[in-house]
Amino acid sequence: MSHTNGSHDELSYVSLDEDYAKFTNDQWCEDEYPDPEPEGTDLPGAQELVIWSVNVKACHVRPKALADEIDDIKSGACLNNSHRYPLVIAQQDPSPSQSFHGIPDYNCWYSSDRPITEKDYENIKKQGAWMSIVNKTPAALADLGAVLVDTQSILAQTGSASFTPGLETLHLSHDAIVKTAQLELKNSNELQKCHRFLEDVRNYVNLTEYFISSAIPDIHPDHHAQAIKAARSRLSKLKDGLTALYDKLTPESVPCLHKVAFYVHNSIPTTSWRIDTPDDRNKGLVATLTLITPTGTLSIHNVYNRNLTIDVDLLVDYIKSFKGDAILLGDFNLHHPLWSGEGRGNVTSQSNLFASRIVEMGLELQTKRGEPPEPKSPVNISKDLTEDELLAILKDIKTGKSTGEDEIPNEAIRLGQEALFPYLLDGFRACIRLRTHPECFKKAIIVMIAKPGKDPNHPNSYRPITLLSHIGKLYEKIIANKITRAIRENPDMLPPTQFGGKSTTEALLYMINVIHDAWYSPHDKVVTILSLDMSGAFDNVLRDKVLEEMARVGLPAWIIETVASFLSDRDAKMRMPGIVSDEFELNTGIPQGSPLSPILFLIFAAPLLNDLGSHLGMQKIFTNEGRERWVDLYAFAFVDDIYFIAVGDSYQLNCEGITRLHTELIDIAQRLRATFGAPKYHTMHMHSPFGKKRHNNEIPEIPGVTELPQPVLTILGVEVDCQLTWKAHIDKIIEKCKYRKQQMKRISGATWGPKLHSMRLYYLTVIRPVITYGCGAWLVNPLQSEDRPKGVLTAKQLERLQSLQGDILRHVSGCHGKTARIFIEKDLFIQDILVVLYTQACLQRVKSMSGTDLRWRLALNSKYNPTKHTSPTHILNLECNDLILEACKSYAKDAALRCKVGNSGLYDQAVERITNRATRVDIVSNYLKRQATKECEGLWNDYVDYRIQRIEARGGDRKTLPPAIINETWSKRSLGYYDGLTRAQSSMLLQCRSEFIGLAGRLFTIKKSKSPACPCGRGRQTPFHCFIQCRNLSNARDLLREKLGHTNYKDLMTIDGKIAAQWAIAYFDIEQYDPVRAKSTCFPVDPNFFSERANSDNLLQVSTLAQQRAYLDSSTSTPDPTEKFH
């Protein structure tokens, strides 16, 4: 803000040489000014002066970013007129490092409570590091508290000693350490306070240890050993940390750097400017640069209203004491429509006072809120929000998500959808019409989540998760969908190899196509891949660059203005265990957690690949011997994951090409202020199955890259090995699925836990996607084993995946370890995993080939050069084309048949759907589903034939096979037999249907019973025998007949399965069901039916859930096959 007086006082000048001699306390002296310089001094006019105002936030990184920005302007990298070269830079909250590291071509002025020396700077750094540890201590205290609370909840049930006193002293420790963190440590009094607070913390923690130690002897060690060990471990680390804090506290106070500073360009003579500061309560928060210009004096008042401590009345009186023109700038931390605009920020009484005094002084707003750039050739995006659009978004709401500050969960939105719908529709339409993002949607809660396997004492070991308003995310999803549709209709808006917004499968297909084209080319080419790491991608995005790129790609003005509102005036709170911070402004980067953020990042990062275009493809490289060689360079990305691929005659040549490409990337990234972490780069040299060239651990010559080439890289979630055998990926799939299986065992067993349908859904939604992820890239048709090319999955690897699904489904279903996998798949209506993989892989490839953006495919096809070896990707592409043709023919044939019965328009509709890319994918998808069903039917029929042939070969009768095998086909009907059954009931029914059950007939075949005969002496003990023939169960069978009116075995195993399962639980002598027998049946339980148990103290005799879990978890992890049946 500025004002101009009609008359100016006599010009005054400052002599720097004289003032340096009288410079005290880092401020200019108050002596009289010497005579002015002779005429001819080249000074800028007040109206031509470029001034920047920058809040450094005491961060040592920001001054470097400021210097880089100025260097870009000097070099001409910033062509926009708004980035003219600054002659004055007013800083708020400067970094201590600026006391010794200035900006070239600028004089620096700062003030402090006493001069700062190099020794002081070292102490400042030590104190800063010390304070960062102090700030982490509350989290460590809360972590210990969480362990104690968890243990305390168990102790309350057992009547053991209490941890409550320890929790109370821990709470006092937390309060004391928070007080320590609030100290500035700039004088001896505050240092004494700090020592006192740390003593309190140590004493309280010692008391906590005493209370824990007192309670531990009364706690059963077997039940709570892990919790006690965890508490002691955390307590020990906490005490060591507190001792270090106490010992490493800097013994002397450090000078306090004041909160405002100036950089003045050295083209302005030092005798033509001076600095003044107030000597009142605002000291250190206000400074004034008085500058002599040809038009008179200009006073630039720099203000930092830190913690809202500025005295407004004193500030105004101070400003009024200066004559001539005046500019008021800085970080006021006050919101008011006068300078913030309408509806932005919280207007307080201090804000109103400040605004009224500004009006009294006649200051006028000079830096009005910038308008988003206008697109040159905007694409058409409708502002209308239809009911169908909103319904589709509401239908896609995911539950189980943490709420934002408004605490409105998705579950509530879904339940109240019908009542909320008209209000949401009108509200979102109004937001679109006003081109705004409401303030209530901009408030975030940031939760810090520890990264697995990382040092908890390091800040980088935590991942910030942003919790936003779910209603706000609905609105952001609407805007994101509109932008995404525009990009799909106009693919040139993004680089062809930026696969964000498409699929990871398509990105992997691109990479594999490049590798196979090199391997199967007529020349002996080698391939090198470099994985890059973009540091803090979303947090470091320049918001004005986002808006500029949106305008460049042609997004309409209303979208740009809405996004500008979305990115502005955001607030957040930090939440850690037991701690919630005050609200603070968070106006950096792109908000994480929003549906709109990924697409905005794609637009922002587009220049990274677009501007690399001229450096991709065939590039000339000169070797150390001066020979001219060529290397083919590629780059692709998925959001912020960027990869380089080099194809050349040698690995050394590839590394040289990647080094050159990386240099160009860094030049582009500097303009965007994007940073890359070279120590996290990974290199992999691919080994062709036909070539004989091997690498010598060459790596690109990139500063910071020291890691040797890796045999396996994780690329977009897929383990890619250097030979494309996919063994590492299969190993990773099995490892992840087994981990999820172990988690599943914690919530379920064969006789307890969620119902079968819930467990089936858990497998389909949580575990199976791990197996199928990215299969469109790494799976060649597993149903065709002939003429298998090199570099694809082997039959053994595919069998491992089938075995994996079978192993998990046995636990899902509650059946025994030897139950046939295909029987469980049929009863649970879950397709064979190879059928699923083939179906999904084909569909993913069809989607890729039928997309609207085929630029990368066309570019690679133009380079394809067939040889005597058949490329696997070429096979995949041919299969995909054949599949599309077959599906369309089948669809057209069905349409023609329907036309013959009077629907003449159906054929024209069918032709239209076939020619449309999107609907053609649906046609192929439906065709694949039908083919998958036929394939599963065939596999089941083959299994039935195998069982029949096997029993007949032994002289048996096929009628002795279970009805579930000889009388049923592959269909969803089998799954319906388990509707409404408890966990124990569904397990019993499935065991009876499969006859893999803990009865003597089955136990004898696995040598766990001396005889297959039933104790009644009438035959082999099987489910059929027990239900129909056993004399010992004749009275119990009467109860069953009375309940159902029949004892037809086929009906008992199907439509009456629930009652049959209850009867079997009540009367089958199977120890596995002892703990749940009474509560899982409607029939009376007679203990005389059951044989004496080998271990009368067996935990299964006690039916508490905790004891069942402990027993079942241990029994399922042991390899003894008897425990699969008992």
C-alpha cells in the first residue's frame, strides 16, 4: 500500500562510509546526514521501482530459492513482465544464514539484539537442531502413552495392577515438554526456565517408570509380555533422549535476529538510502527503507506481524512520522476485504482497526489480487452440472475414510443421499457459477503416519496424510472429472508418455514395448533404465505455474479461476497422537488428498516431458575416443514417477545418453522449482535372452548417484527384473498375499469370525487385486502353452499362483488343507486365478489399444523391425486384435439374430456400438466374461471326469462320490447354499459337501486313524453314513427328520444345508467344533456322543473368543496335518 504527498521535504542523503564508523547494534545511527551527492546520480523513479516482498519463514532453503529466481531473471529464463528485476527486496522472518550468505549484487541489511558472529551462527544451528528434537519429544511421549493405554484396557479385564498413575505422570511430562518448546532461549532467564522444565520432564518420566515397574509383577507375563517389552523399550529410548536433550542444551543464549530485513541492489548508491526502525513495542517487527529518487523521498515500511503482536496505533504513528511517498508492505497476518478480497480469511477487531487507520493515512492498495491468466484457445468445458454426473459421483463414494474438520463421514452422505441430493446439486452449481471454492472446504487436518521400516526419530520417516472435507472432495471430484474428460477428448494437452490419468498398465506396456523392440531387433542392442525420484512433488509445486500451464493447454477461464480459488487461502491443523496444533495457513504447493490434485500436478509437470522432446529419440553421442555413436532415448512418467530408458550398442553408451538427458531435465526442473533426489535414483541394465553383452556396473555420471545397477526394480508397483522373467514379481505377490492372509487369520478361523460371504468379499477386494495388478503388462496368455516365446511366465510360475489362491481360499472357506482347490472355487463361485488373470490382462490391453490417445503406440510401431524371433509384445498385440474382432463378430451375430424376430433397429445400434471406442471395450468385456465362464465350466467338468475315472479305476462306483461333485455344475447356485450361515455352520457344510472332514473315513486315508470304520460297525464313517446310516445317531436322526420332514441327502447338502450343518455340529465327533458346538446348533448337544479328548486341558474346551483365537492362530501355523482336521 502506498500514498504520495503533494510536496516533498528537502532531499537528504546518507554517506555509508561515515555511517559504518558509527554503526551500532546493526542499525543506522541517528546523526545528521552529510551533504548530497553531485548531480547525475542514476536513480530509479518511484513509479519505476520494482520491489519484492518475501517471507523467508526463517528457513535456510528459501534464500537460495530467492537467489535462483533472481538468477533466472538475469539469464532471461523468466520472460513474463511480472518478473522484472527487483531493486529492493523486503524480507520478513529472515533466516540466520543470511547474516553470512548474501545475494550477489545486493547489499543486505538486518538487525538483531546484538551483533551476530560466525560462532553465534554455529550456536543458532545447534539450538535449531536441539529444538527440532524437543518438538519430536511429545510424539515419543504419546507413543509410550498409547502402549500403556492399550495394555491398561487388557489389565482392566483381568483385575491386574493399574498403569493409571503412570499415565497421569506421563501427561505431566507432556505438558512440561510443550512449555519447553515454546521458549525462544534468547536470554539467560529463558535458559534457566528450560533447564527447570527439562528437570520436570525427567522427574515425571522416572515416576512413570516407577509406576510401571510396580505394576509389572502383578501382570501375567505370558499374556502381556509383548506389551511390557514394548513399554520398557519406549521408556528406555525416551529417557536416553531426555538425557541427551539436557546435556546438549547450548549453555549460552544466542542473538535473536529481528523479523524484518532488506536487500538493496548495488546499482543504487549506498549514500542514497538509509534504514530506520522504531524504538518501541514494535521494535524488531518493523523497519523502513528511506530511498532518494529523482521525484523525492520514498519510504518503504516493512512489517512482520508475528503472532499478532504488532501495536497498530504505534505502527501508524511511526509511519506518519515519515515525509514524502510511502509504501507499506509485509506479512500482516490480518485478513480484511480491503486487501484480502471478499470472503477470504477471518476478519478480527485488530483487522478492522488496521483497515480504518490505513484509510485515515490515505494509503491505496497497489498489489491487487492477481487474475488468473487467460487461455489463448480454450477448449469447451460445460459449466452445467447434470443430475446424472452428481449421482455417478455419489454412487462411487468410498466408506471407511477418515473425516475432515467438519467430521461429516461418507457413510452419512451415503445414508442421507436422497435428502441431501437437491441441496448438493444446487450448492455445487452455485460454486461453479461463481467460479469459487468455498472456504469451509479448504480446511485440512494433517496426520503424520510412520513409514514402515524407517527410523522414527527422523522427520523423513513420516508420511503426511491430509484429511479434507468429504463434501468438499465431492465438489473437487466434479471439477477433476470435467478436466479429465477435456484431456481425454484433447490428448495433446499432455505429453504422450505422461500416463497419469490413464493406467499404470499402459505405462508398463510402453516400457516393455521399448525393451522388446530393442531385444528383438536385427541389431544386438542393450537397454538401461533409470528410475528418478522427485522430492516433495506436490508440496513444491508453484501455484502460479499451475495456472499458467492450465492457460497454455487451453483450459477455459472459469476452470482456471475455480482452481485459483481452490489453491488460495488454505488453512490446516497438525494432528499427532494426543496433540492437535492451532490452525495455520498452508498456502504452498498442491493440497494432497484432494481428487483434483493429481490432474493439476500432471498439467504442472507437463513441461518436464514436453520440453525434453528434442532431446529424445536418436541422439548423437561422442565416446571418449572421439567416435560418433547413437543412442535411442525415451522418457515416460506416471504422475511424479519418472523413468528414462536408453537403447544403444553398449551399457556405457546408454549411461552417457541418460546423463545428457538428465542434465536437460534438471534445467527444465529449475524453471519449475522442481527438485530431484539423486541419492534415491536406481539404475538397471536389462539382459537380453539372445544377446551376450554384459555390463560392468556402469552408472550414469549424475552427482549423488552412487548405487550400483540393480537386478530388480519396483516400477509402478510391479517388480521388474533385468531379464523380464517376472519371477521377482511372482515372489512379491506371494509375499504380499501371505501377509494379508496372516492378517485375515487374526479376524477369523474355521469356527469363528465373519461369515463366509464376508470372507469371500475380503479375498476378492483385498487379496486378489494384489495378484492381478498390472497383469496386462506381465502376463502372456496362460491358456496357450505351445510356442511359448522367451521372457514370459513359465508353467511353474503360473502353478504357484494357482496354489496361492487355493491356499488362501482354504482359510476363507474354513475347509481342510487337502480339499481340492477347484471344489472350493466352484462352491464359492470364484474363478480359477489363471482365467481371471487372462481375462483382466486381455481387457487391460484392449482398453489401451482402444483409448483416445494412441500417440505412443504409433511412435513405437513406426520403429518396429521384425526379426526371426517373435516378440512377446507382438504376440500380445495380435491376440488383442483377434480378440476385438471375435467379440465384435459375436456381438453382431447376436444382434442379427434378434433382428430376425422383429427388432430391425438393433443391428444399426450394434454397428454404432462396435464403431465407438468406449462401447467397443464394453462389448469385449462382456465377451470375455462369457468366455471365462465357459472356461471355468470346462475346468470343473474336467475335474469331475477325473474323479469319476479315478474311482472307477479302483473298482468303485461313481455314485459314492459326493453329490456336490456328480450332481452339480459350475454356477453361482452353490454359493447360495451358504446364505445366512454362521462361520462354524458354513465350514461344516463345506466339509460335508467335499467330504474332506475330520471323520474316520477321511482320517484313515491320511494315516491319522487306525480304521475308517464308524464306531457303530455298519460301514465307513463319512458324512453320508452319519446322516443316513449310522445306528448310533438314529435318535438324533429322528430330530432331523422332525425338523425338516425328510432325510434326503441331496437336499441336506443343498437347500437344507443350514439345518444339516447345525445337526452335524451337534452330533459329529469332531473336536474342532467343541468350543462353538452349543451356540452353533438348534439341536440338543449330548456329551455322550463324543469320545474322550486326548488333552482335557485343551484351550478349545473354553469358548472365550480370545482363547479361541490364540489356539486357532497357533494351530493354523503348524505343519502337522492332523491339526487341519481337528
